[in-house]
Amino acid sequence: MIYPPPPQLKNKNLFQTKPFIHNEFINSNSTKTFKVINPATEEIIAELPEQTSEEIEHAIKLSYEAFQTFRRTSVHERSKMLRKLFNLIMENVDDLATLITLENGKSFADSKGEIVYGASYFEWFAEESKRNYGEVIQPTNPNNKIITLKQPVGVVGLLCPFNFPSAMATRKAAPAWAVGCTCVLKPDSQTPLSSLALAYLAKEAGFPPSVFNVVLASTESTPMVGKMICENSLIKKVSFTGSTAVGKLLMKQSSTSLKKLSMELGGNAPIIVFNDADLELAVTQSIASKFRSLGQTCVCANRIFVQSEIYDKFCEKFALAMKKFKIGNGLDEGVTHGCLINTKSIAKVEDQMKDALDKGAKILVEGGRLSNLGKNFYSPSALYDVPFDSKVFHEETFGPLAAIAKFEKRDEILDICNDTPYGLASYIFSESLNNVWYMSEFLESGMVSVNTGVFTDCSLPFGGVKESGFGREGSLHGMDDYTVVKSINLGNIYR
Ligand code: SIN
């Protein structure tokens, strides 16, 4: 069955439903297919081939061959392609955002924000690519000089999640191309259309064949394709964004060929609101952090801790702010929050909510399923007086449930915040430099956000510590993960 491009798209070329290999959308030999379903309407948007393992191996081989020439292109040529791709994305913002909302369910405003955010990585790395500097080192032998070069690691496997169908692909591909790597990308089976649209634009921007290959796999075959990518010795690095459990598995599989890895994994972000915080700001920004993409980001607030003097006022204002949410089809006018990708995260929210209520938490905002809108719709919930031993404080929610608790002392809450295997993001709201500095220094997380709930940016080194993973994406550090240092010792130079 062939599905027509969604009527909302102005540029119909952005709707692609075949694997993108060697700069062509190709037919697969596979007879198996998988469907992409709009989570808001439950309608089928597209039916895509589930590629065979031979096809995926072939795509990797082509990317390996392409690497041999792409690595030799001048950095200025690559910079121009990256800049052109940035421009092309910006010329197609509305269409690309529409695709995200159709396949992911988030509101159109959120999708537009994602496209602009994702595009900014191409602009950033178009510039940063020129600064992939090496060093000159003075060795102990005075007749020698040591020079280091940062060289592209090789073919990289990019394993991308559903929650940012475009921006996670761009955040990985932009630095990889900046340094001369080629990529084989596997999008999440629920949201592959944004990656295919990106592939179309990458070709338009002038990237040579097989610098970007997009392979397609269903949810069922994803573990097999992930394993193939991790075990294939032609791939020299894997960058994964997803759960900690899957990250650990991929790491094990990658050990067979000892690959370089970047792991952007789960989080359990605390928000700490001190008595001296700007209360209005703390409330609006906590809402922004908690309910961005309905809680489906790794950096969404998972635990909200508010100091005792402002606790009651914070809860009251938090509940009032949630009343302004308009839940609906993300493409409808005025909708602030769309739907979830599937019912799994609703079940998790319900489970964590029941557990917290059983332990003594109280309801601040009673949300719940919105079956009249569809099975993936859920009106966000909030709890207060949540006991510290509740599941919601120890497991990543990845859904629309806010859990709030009171604290008295700074050191007591610092210990509670750090009592988790995760360490991705933390948020602090305070007007005191001492509080801000102390918490920033001792919170065990890769990123700390002060007085803002939305902190990510192409210029920020994004990444975690502990079981939230390792590696940094974006910023001046973003290219390092795609390079290897070569040391050249120039001997006897003063002959
Ligand atoms: C993530 O959820 O991993 C990405 C969040 C962001 O880049 O803002």
C-alpha cells in the first residue's frame, strides 16, 4: 500500500518512505514492512520496508568506502555543505515540524522549536569544523618535536530515539561530518520520517553518496540491527541516545570490535527550589522542564524539591499554571501539549502515581487518560508531599507526572539528589550565589541548569555522568568524540 504525502506538506519531497542508501531512496529486497502511525489519530502515515541484514551490511560497507574519500575533503568544503544544510532546514521549518508532530505527537510549536534547535548544530559545526586543532608538544628529546592531529574516527553508527526525531540525528551527524566521518543512521521505528527528510536535504546540500546512509528497521528487528551495527568492525564508533539498559547492552556488543562510544542515557533530574528563589520564575521554568514533550526527554525534571518557606506557594502556583495546558492533536491551533508516543509511558505514570499515593503522597492536580481524544492522550498529573522512598523519585518517569516534596536543609537535599545511579541534568532556582555555586559543584550530574528550565543549546556540552552515560554532544567538545588523536614524532629535526 502506497500512502500519499501528508496534505499539510508544501515540499512533498520531504516525505520519503524508503531506505536512503548512496544518495538514493532505494527499494528493499525485503518483503517485510512496518507501519508509522500518527499517535494522535492512530492513522497509518506510511509503510516502510524492514531491511534485510545483507542490505544493512551493504550500507555499512558503502559508508566505509565513502569514508576513504570524504575524510580527504577540505574542511572548508565540509563547512559549506553543513552551512547549506542549515539553510535548507530553515527554509523548510514548517514542513519538517509537521512531520515531527505527525510521527511523534508533540505540539507543532514544540516541533518547530526542535527543528530550529536541531538545525543550529549544522550552523555551529559549519564554523567549529575549522577549529579542529592539533598541538605542537616539546618532547624530552630536544632534537624532536611532537605534533598531534585530530583525525576522523571512521564510519559511525548513529542510533536515534523517538523523542527528538530530528534533533538527535542532527546533533550526532553534524560533528561527525564536520571532522570527515561518514554515518549510518538507524532512526527509531516509530519516528523514521524526520531522518529520511534530513537525508533528502543532505543530498541537496551536496553531501556525497554514502556519507549519510539511513537504514530502516521495525521495533522487533531493532535489537538485531543495533547488534549488527555494534559488532561490525567497519564501524569505528557508535553514538546512542536512549535508555541506560539498552546502552549497557550496546556497550557489551561493541566490545567485540572495541569501538569508541558515546552514550546519552537515562536521567533522574532534580529541581531544587530554594527559599530565596524568584518564585514566579521557578514555577514557570519548572513547568517548562517537567512537561517539555510531556515529560519525554532525558533532561525533564523527575523530582521537584522545594524549600519549606515557599513550599505551599510554589505548589499553589504550579497547579494554577498546569490549568493553562491545552491538550490535543499537536497540529491543532492553540494546543500546548500533544500526545504521548504510545501507552507504555501512561502505564508507567499510573504505576508511579499509585505507588506514591500508597506511600502517602497527595494529589495536587488530578490528570488522567483522555480516551475521548485517543488512547495516547493523557492530561498531566502532579503530586505533592511525595515521600522520598517513592518509585517516582528513583526511576525515570519519562512521562507527564510532576512529583513535588519539601526540604529544609541544603546538605540534606544534596544527598537526596545524588542518591541515584543517574547523573544527567540538575536544576537550581536560587538568587544566592552561595547556593548556586555549592550545588553546582557538588551535584553529581553532567549538566546543571541555574534559574532556567530549558538549558540545552548547540553551544552546550551535552552529556551525563554515572549511569547517564558518557561523551559530550554539541559545543567545542562535540567534535572530539568523533576524532582520534594521532601523535607524530618528528625526530632529529636540528640536523
Ligand atoms: C534528550 O532528551 O536527550 C535531549 C534533550 C535536549 O537536547 O534538549
